[in-house]
Amino acid sequence: MVGMSSIDIIRDGLGRVHELVPAVLEGMDAADLTWRPDPDSNPMGWLVWHLCRVEDGHVSELDGSEQVWTAGGWQSRFGLPYPPDSGGFGQTSEQVGQFDVGSELLIGYADAVAEQTGRVLDGLAEADLERIIDRRWDPPVTVAARLVSVVLDTAQHIGQAAYLKGLRERAKGTESGWHGYV
């Protein structure tokens, strides 16, 4: 990582999360993606969708672009019974339980989000990282702080999804031996 810019480090962190998405979803069918170890847990598929929605929403704000979710027609393709701008924040357990999307669609959306994130990061200069984008917080949120938040949030959610994959495989007696990087 010698000689990497701050933007390169953010790109690397988000890239590592995106590398894990297909690996976590590999071999998981619809029942696996919606499985919850208890009625109030977030299922694996929902966690992957949510991490993509977090990245999509926050990164698109950095350059004022439309979210991939709507611009790419993903919201209609997913057909979720949520409001169009939903990203998983504040959902009830019942609403989370209505999530039912296959892995191919999730991977496609994750890929589209990763592409847009790459374009947005390509358009940033190091000086842009200090730009304030949200004054509702104390201290105000800079581009850098927002990007670090996205890296941390998405990394947590892919880790949660990987953990659920392991629990699900163990419950089914089909452990793949995959432990990922989390």
C-alpha cells in the first residue's frame, strides 16, 4: 500500500467487500437467502441488499448522481414491497421478512453499485475529501468521513452475511468449508 492515495485506500476497502459478495452468496438458494436464525434477525440476502443500498445512496450523493437503484431499474427488478427509496434503515422485522430476492439479482446490483462507486471515486481529487457534505452533525461530515463510514458499514454487513452463511450451512449439514476473509 506504499504510495497509495486516500482514495485508493477507500477503493481497495470497498473492492474487498465487493469481492466477498459473490463468494458469500455462492451455493445459497432462495430459502438460504431468506433464512433467519430467529424471527428478528436480518437474513443473508437482505444484508447484502442493504450494504449495497448504503453504498449506492451515500456514494451517489458525493457527485449528485442518481442512485443505481433507480437509474439502473434495480428497484423495479427487485420488486420489493418497500418504498422506492428504501435502503433498509428503520425497517420492522416484518418488513425485513418480506425480502425475497435471488443471488443473481443481488450480485448484479452489487456489481452495478461497484461500477458507479468506481466512477465517483475516479472523479474525486484528494482535496475533495475535505469538502463538507452534511452539516447536520457535529463535527460536520466530510467526503472522507462519509466514505470511511461506507467502508465500515459495508464490511460489517458482509461479515454478518458470511456468518449467517456458516450458520445456515451448519444447520443444513452442508458446510462448504468456506470461511472467507472475514
